[in-house]
Amino acid sequence: MLWVVVLTHNNFRLTSLVLEAIIRFTTHPRSIIQVDNGSSDGTSDVRSHIPGGEAITTVRLSSNTGFPKGHNIGSNTVFGA
């Protein structure tokens, strides 16, 4: 099983490109977690705009918690903590 955690903040275009590439170039089974760190530009909804986006689990945070905390939240989502 491949787990990918992508931490995002206010960068819809780049997030879209990264998530599309992960979907296109990885094999199953996989788990893709997008942790949106308080974006205000629609980045948290990027999965609905890309092919295969239903394979992405999005965790929306109300504010930018920074990389360490955001990544820990994503890891905890993967491992069910």
C-alpha cells in the first residue's frame, strides 16, 4: 500500500498538477490524503476538478497550522490515529 500526504495552502494550480500526477503515475492500492492548511482560494476543492479526484481524501483545516502539524494530521488520517 502506498500512502501519499500532500499538504496544501492557497495554490490551486500547483496542487491540481501534483495530485493529477500522483493519480496518473502511481499504482493501486494507494491512499492519497490532501491536507488543506486553511486555503481561501478553492484549493480544498481541487479534487472535484481533476480526473480520478474521487481517490483523494481531503482534510480541511480552518487555519494554516504550518507544515509539521499539517503533515502530522495527514499521517494520523492515514493510520487512523
